[in-house]
Amino acid sequence: MREFSRLFAELDETTSTKRKLDALQAYFSKAAPENAAWAVYFLAGGKPRQAVPVKLLRQYATEYAGLDEWLFDECYNAVGDLAETIAHILPAPKQESDVGLAEWIEQRIAPLRGAAPDEVRAALFRYWDELETSERFLLVKLIGGGFRVGVSRLLVTRALSAIAAVDSKLVAQRLMGWTDGRVQPTAQGFLQLIAAPSATEHAERGGQPYPFFLAHALQADPATLGDLAAWQVEWKYDGMRAQLVSRGGLSFLWSRGEDLITERFPELMSIRLPQGTVIDGEILVWPHGDAPAPFAALQKRIGRKLLSAKLLAELPAVLVAYDLLELDGVDVRQLPQHERRVCWSNWWTRRRSRSYACPRWCWRKTGRSWRWSVPSRGREAWKG
């Protein structure tokens, strides 16, 4: 915990990208793999689940510090952060701890979730008695589920790429799905994350998606994009970006936020892709007609934990496919997009399901001008 606490402090104290990158590289170069695995999880955007309610944290910290409630409230109002307040009001520790981050998360914090109040109180008193102020601050953040750190996922990727001497694009690909809370970070997982490329790596990806490529505003003259005849234009729908992965006899549906959302859209699991196929697209609610329902309809699906038959019938989901990323177990992203599009369209025309190929139009010259003709559809913007 001590090393991760120091890293957190270094990252929090500076806005310099170089200093943050240096701190990350120094930590990952020395940290034990099991601790580094959890550090990657949190630094890349993983969120800790709350193990102890805030009310109990306040109550037990006040008791441990021997303060009246009004005095704790005054301190909290002055500081403005619960974890920082608790870290400063507690008496000095009587011992030191060399327990690593992984052991803290797996064997100390996790068992507190759902434990009896008396057990939580006794455990917190023991933990606070062996941690310094900065470590206590971090512990409360992790226990309370409020951990945040001022570092980007890209910076974490760059740091891992540097210490492992592995291409950053490969590291970014390996990181996909890393922050999904259903899979616990492990030492083996971290070692695979920084391992040298291997011939069997692609076959071992399991249900892992590819990095999501995003559209950006063009900063240059449109003429720099080349001949208009080579342009492809398609709708950018207002839905949820997703990848559907079919490998090993199973299907996996991932959101752009790297959440596994397979269970939220059971009708999309009826899309029987060939094994070794990954498509990139947009999830929409599309009951009928030529246009999808507004995004508000999709939000009703996203926010429900239990999906009734009535809801599935009223708000059916579809996956509008933009691109083909993998075919027959081979990464095809290096192929031109129009070639990938042909491969996907050929499969789609043979199999009609709750998946649609996104309409695409190419520019055509008519007289002295270039134009395209498209039907009216519910859309958010163009995607080209």
C-alpha cells in the first residue's frame, strides 16, 4: 500500500505529463506483479466498489479519534473531503505495515463488504493503527468507493509500453476489458500485459474486444482527404457504441466504456456470427420503420437491471454495424475499410437478424458537381 500511496501522491501533486509518466514508470518497474495488476486497474479507470457505507466511516473515525461529532463536522466542513478529514484527525499509528496493494484489496477491504458493523469497526481500527496519513487517505478512498486519480489511460499505456519495450498500440489492445469489474486483476494478467509479442497471442484473446476508434473533427481543408470519388459517407447514429465478439463458441457484447453488457441485450445474442468474428457498431432501439427510436428509449433499456418480456417487446434493440475488425480469427484492421465493408456486407446479406449493415453512400459525379442521395433517417451526425 505504501508504494501505491506514494505514487498517488506524486500523480496528484503535479500537472506535468513528464513527471507523471516518470512516476508511473518508476512504480511499475519495481512493483510486485500482483500489486501492479491492481494499480493498472485503478489508474486505467477501474472503480472500487464501496465496502463500507460513508455513515459508518464517519462514525468509527470519530470514535477512534475520540472527537465529538460536532468537532468532526467542523473539520469536515473546513477540509471538504471525507477521506482527507479522517486521515488527519486520527492519532498517530503504533506500528507499520508492509502489506501490498493486492492483499489490501483482496484480503482486507473486500471482506468488509456485507460484514457485521462490529467486525467492520474492529477491522478499521486495526488498519488505521498501521498506516500513515497518506496511506489512510488512500485506504478510505478505496473503502468508500471514491478513488479518483489525475492520470489518463493513455499515460498508463505509455508507461507500460516503456517499461516493457512493447508497442503502445499492442499494450492498448491488451488493456481492453481490463477495468471490467467482473474479472479480478492478477499477477499473471499483468505479466501478460507487459510480455513480449507472441505468435499465439491473438488466439488467446478470449472475449476481449479491440480498442475503439473514435471520430474527430477535421482540422485541415477537406481537399487534403483526397479524391471525393474515394470517400465513403454513412450515418452516425445516436446510440451506444459497442463491439460484438464471437470466439470460442461464445458471444460477448462490449460497450465503449469497456463494460461487458451481454446480459443487458439478450436479443443481440441471437446474432450468430461465425467464430473468430468481431464487428464494431452502434446499439439502437429500433421498433419499426426506417428510423430508430430516440436515445431516451435506449436509456430506458440501459438503466434496467431486470428486463421484462414487455420491455423487450416495446423497446427491441438492434446492432447497426459500422465495421468488421476480425474475420476467421484474423485481425483485419490493416485492410482498407472498403474491403472490410465488403466482407461484412456479404455475410449480412446471407443472414438477416437483429443486426443491420450501416447504410453507406459514395460520392457520385453528376454534371459539374458531386452529390449523393440518401433517404431520411433518425441520425445524430455524419460519420465518414
